Amino acid sequence: MTLLKFVSRQFPEEIVENYQPSDSYLKDDFTAAFLSKACGVTFEPTNCLADHLRIETMREPGKTLCRIFSIKKCLVDHIEVAGRFLTDMPPAPPATVAPRTPVIPHGVLWDTIWSLNLLFPVNDEDTKRFLSEQGRAFHDNLRYYDNDSTEYGRRPSSLNEFHYWRRRLYALRQVYSAEPETPMQYIRKPGSFENRYQFFIAIFAGFFLALLFGSIQCAFAIISTQATLKALALQQAQPSCMKICPAGKVTEV
């Protein structure tokens, strides 16, 4: 088996039917910064391209781990080198000379670059802050390639534009669309007004009931305390109201 075939077998093109427009559309806030803040997704860098966009559910409720191949310069270099190979090849190479082809399939390279553009938009301020907080800056040395007018900087808006990473992006989109699991997700995550309305009504109702029952318990405690104090005062006052006579008889004063 050749190296090219071995590598190609690691990235089989997914034979997936196109999703419906409602399931494939990718909104502008479908970014790593938003997924991390509102959906509890932790993005972990990996040097293994085959693990790109691999998702794992964490033990903590509402937390998801997503691995990202963030070495964008490597992807660009593979495409550029393959392009020079094709440009430098003679029109009809000798039969004894094998044509030069990229080791990693072109489709995988482009899908990975576009998925990075999707999750890490170049000119997005929230993404810049997120990358700064994470200590990553894989866009800094790719100013030319991150231009929106080139294929290197294009940001797809539909899952149907992907071939190799479509399933994994769809799984990540399911995390994006899932119902909130924590109070902070209810606040930060986009959702219907009815869901947020019911959530805050439940919070205020719980707070009101806790306050009501707490007040009732306090009232009962105060009443019980007052009754106990009165009983103690009555017991202390009874001896002073009695007088022992010389004959040994007790008479009330």
C-alpha cells in the first residue's frame, strides 16, 4: 500500500444526503467563541487531522469537548505545494515518472480550512478575544490567506458545502441547537421567548414560594418563642406571690 492510499483511507469522503435547509443553515453566531460561552463546548487543539471536530460528551452536565486541528498554516502549505507541483509538471510526463499528487486529499484540506473559518471568523471581535484568552493566534501569520475575497478566507453558511466533516459539524450543530441544561445556558443561549419566559417565571415562582414559606416559619418561630418566654416569666413570678407562715402553712400574699 502506498503512502497516498494509506492517508486517503483515514479520510473517507462521507456519503451523506444533503440536509434540509432548516437543518443545514449555519448562523453567524455559530462560532467557537459562542459555542464555548453559551453551549459549554471546550475546544481542545490536536495535532491529528483525523481527530478534527471529533466530539466527546464530558461528565459535567452541559459540557462537551470538541477537538480542533488548528495548524492552519500547515493546511495552506499543503495546498500551495500541491499547486506548485501541478504547475511545474510537464504537459505529458514520461511514463516512468509518477505524477506528483498531494499526500492529503484536497477535499480534506479545503474542508478543514473552511471549518476553521466557520468556527473562528477572522474579523469577528468575539473570536479575537476568545483566541487571545486561549493563547492561540493561528490567523496572525495568514493575513493574505484570510482575506474574505479568496477561497482561503471563505466562510460557508451551509453544512451541505462540506464533504468530509459534514457529520461532525452536524453533531456540533446539534449541541448548538440543543435545549439549555444550565441556568447560564438559558441566559446566554439563543432560544424562543417562551422558553426563557417559562424559565424566569419558574425562578421567580420558586423564589416567591421560598420567601413565603420562610416567612411563615419565621412567624411560627416568633409566636413559639413568645409563648415560651411568657411561660418562663409566669413560673418565675409564682414564688414571689407566696408567703410561708410560721405555722408552716403557705398562704398567698
